[in-house]
Amino acid sequence: MYQYNNDDQTLIEQRVAQFRRQTESFLKGQISDDQFRALRLMNGLYVQTHAPMLRVAGPYGLLNSKQFRKLAHIARTYDKNYCHFTTRQNVQFNWPKLEQVPDILEELASVQLHAIQTSGNCLRNTSSDHLAGVCVDEIEDPRPYCEIIRQWTTLHPEFAYLPRKFKIAVSGAEHDRAATQLHDIGLHLVKNDAGEVGFRVLVGGGLGRTPIIGQVIKPYLEKKHLLSYLEAILRIYNLFGRRDNKYKARIKILVKETGMEKFSELVENEWLLIRDSLELSTDRIEAIKAHFTSPAYETDAAQDTSFAQSLSENKAFATWVKYNTADHKIPGYRAAFLSLKAPDSPPGDMTDAQLDAVADLADRYSFGEIRSTHRQNLVFADVKQADLFPLWQQLDALKLATPNNGTATDMICCPGLDFCSLANAGTISIAKEINEALDDLDYLHDIGDVKINMSGCMNGCAHQSVGHIGILGVDKKGVEWYQLTLGGSSENEAAIGERLGPSIAKDQVTKAVTTILDVYIKQRLDDESFLDMVKRVGLNPFKEQVYASN
């Protein structure tokens, strides 16, 4: 993974010192709430319902064991012994004291972590495929380009105060595991007719109040033009994006109102002015790639026979391997998912003890590296098959081995009313109810790939608009109600879910979800997936049963 040089380290240390002075000035009453708001947001600090919330950047989801131990230390020392992993591969602390935030940032800087630009109207943390560099369907590893983008976006002086927040995602595989079509800019590494690798560029995607699938603005872009083309898009957005209405300020609205043809013309004209001055050299690309070389894989790992024996002798282990591991490009290795979706735990949360233990396991089994995923889980990307059985045993003891990756209880869930000051409705308690209702693993595995996403407000931090089953909390005169959508997807054939019908009461949500799944089981054809079945039959069979039972 990328290691900071002196310039990187100096930058984040100076930023910590700067924010310490700003915080002290605010606490002394020398600057106003409004003045401090812009400063704290640029350093990842929100004011939530109960306490400040600090969001830490997880650069394209890649962390190491030393950083995990630091997160554990911060959770113990400054928070309530846990942290939360988000859908943007970031980490959040929900209970820091404002006066201690500069101390937390100083601790983070000591292990090459920071909270710069994790909030505010700026260029946010670039996200990517959690299986980058190891997946079998990869065209090229996207991580070097994520790092190039990270360096370009960090404290970019022209884009510090955009009309609204701006998010970029990069994928290098045939299967989109980074939800690139739902970002302000999505980048896909692709091959042209000559077999050369470049980027397909999408623009104008996004969720929230107005979910929109991104459109292709550039079918093929040479690698050397990556930064200049991104800069051209950002300049047009910065110039023409709406600042009069925050709900219409995202680039997706600009693209929609301008039209793709006109928007593309504006970008192309701007690009011609800056293309040559921002060209990305081959030497620069290769220098960053040198940080992402493969670890020291064992050449004879595939010859091990203990893995096959453990699979045949232990049903629970075999189930975990089926659902919580993925193929690896190196024979004898697999990627292992650590489920942060235990039935009795809030989705995405980890305790300090779990963080420390995972750091130790990463050192022992996955070259000291841990990755966070778009669905709020973790991955050990490089585990020998021979090590999977002892790893599984230890993860099981830590409650990190629930075999539900890609199933209905692998829910994306925002903190909702329990923490967020923007939320209209609770989410964590409903997630717990749904988990309890679906506690039969045989039933869960029979249902197969069903993704449930639940958000507590229209901001859609949990991406409910693209859940196979989406649940959105809404407020009706101070009472929590929930809207259901079906048929969404964030993968290759991205789609926005359709609203099932009127919102339902809080105590009916779990029953509605189980009813939807029962309709699917009864009406599916052979091995038909949930999404395929929804496309085939439409919403009516689900609507009839859900609203008949309410």
C-alpha cells in the first residue's frame, strides 16, 4: 500500500496544528459557530444528536494493522470503545469530545491517517473495489489511480468550496463492486479496440433525494489525460453548479438540467485548454504503481490438502467459505470477508477489542492488510487456503464470521435517529428485528442474493434507492414511517428501485420484508434471482401481499 513521503506527512501534521489553533479559538469564543462550522467540516467533524462525530478517511478502503491498532486505541481512549465503518470505506467515531478532536487527529497522523475532506462541499475520499489487485476478473489494478486522484484532490485550492460534496469511485474489474455508476464521477478501467487500457468516464450519478444513474461522458480516455479530464469536469461544475439551493447543487442536477450533450461540450472545451499542462507521465504512474506490488505469495500454496479436508469434515466452515470468501488470482489463496453484520450488532460497528484482534489476524494471515467494503464489511484479501480454517475459528470467536455475505441480513444501514441529527427515523432497531426474523441460516441461504439497504432520511447514506429491497425512514408529524422500494442495484446493471406503495408504520417493517421474501420464494422460477424475479413479475404480487397484511 502507499506509504507517505515527507511532503505527505508534513501536510497532515500541519493541518492538525492548524485545526488545533482553530478549535482553541472557537472554545475561547474568538470565532463564531458559523465560522467554525466550515473549518470543522473540512476536518471531518460533524455535530450530531448526542455528540460530535469524526469521520476518518479510509483511502480507497485500504488500511494496515498498525492503523487498526490506532483506531482501537482511539475508540478506547476518546470514544465509547467502538467505531463504525461506512459505505464510503471511511471510519466514524460517534462520541469524541470537541476539545479532544485535535488530539485524535494528531494520533491519526502518526499512522498516516487523517480526516481531511471527509465532509464539507469538497472532493471526498475516493472509493474503489475492495478486491482490487486480487480479483480474477480484473483488467488492471485501480489502486494506483485512486492514489493519484487522492493526491490531486487533497487540499486542491480551486475545489475547496464546491457547490456541494463531490465523490469519485474507480473500478478496474469487469464486475463493478464500487458502485461507480452512483457517483459524481465513476471511472472504469477498460480496453480499447487496440487492447490499450484507459478509462471509461461516467458523470452525474448520485443518490439522496434525487437518485440518478451516471451517464458515460467519455467512452475511452487515455491514462495520461486522467487528471486533466477530471479537472475539466470539476471546473465546469464549480462554475455552473447551483449554489442557490443545496438540494439541487449536486453535479447530477447540473447534468440533468444542462443535458449531457451540452455538458459534454462544455467539458471538452475546458479540457482542451488544460490538457497538455496537466498530462500524467508514464514515470509518475509507474512510481505510484511501485507502492502496490504483490506480497510474497507462497508458490506451493495450492498444493495444500488440509483445506479440502476441512471443507468435507466441517459443514459450518464450508458454509462460511461459500458465502464469505472469494476467488483469488493466485492459486492456493482466497479473499476472506469479515462480517460486521452479526445478528445482535449494529451493521458496520466494531469494538476496540475486535479492532485489535483483527490487526493481529491480519499480520498472521493477510500480510498485515485490511480492507473495508462498500457494504460495511472487511476483507482479508490474501489468505492461504490452508489458513482459512484457523482464521475462521478465530473470527467466529470474535463474532466476525456470520456467513451472510450477500444475503438478506448483510444489510447496509445508517445510524438513523440513534445518532444522526439529520435522520427522520430509526434504523438500528429495525435491522435487529429483521435479523431476528431471518435467523434461520438455511432459509437465508436458500433466499440467496438479496441486498437490503436502510436509511433514516432522504440523504440516503445507506443507499436505499439501489437496494434490492430499500427502506427509507420518513417523518409524518413526528411519527416514524417507512417507504419501501424494490428492484434497485448498484452493480453492473445499476437501477433505482421502484416505490412499492404508501409508507408503512415502524412496527410493520419487518413483517413487510418477510412477506416480500415469502412472495419471492413462492413465485421464483428454479434458481431465479430476486432481481430477475422482480423484473419478470413487477411490483404487484409484492404490493398485494404487503398491503393486504397491513
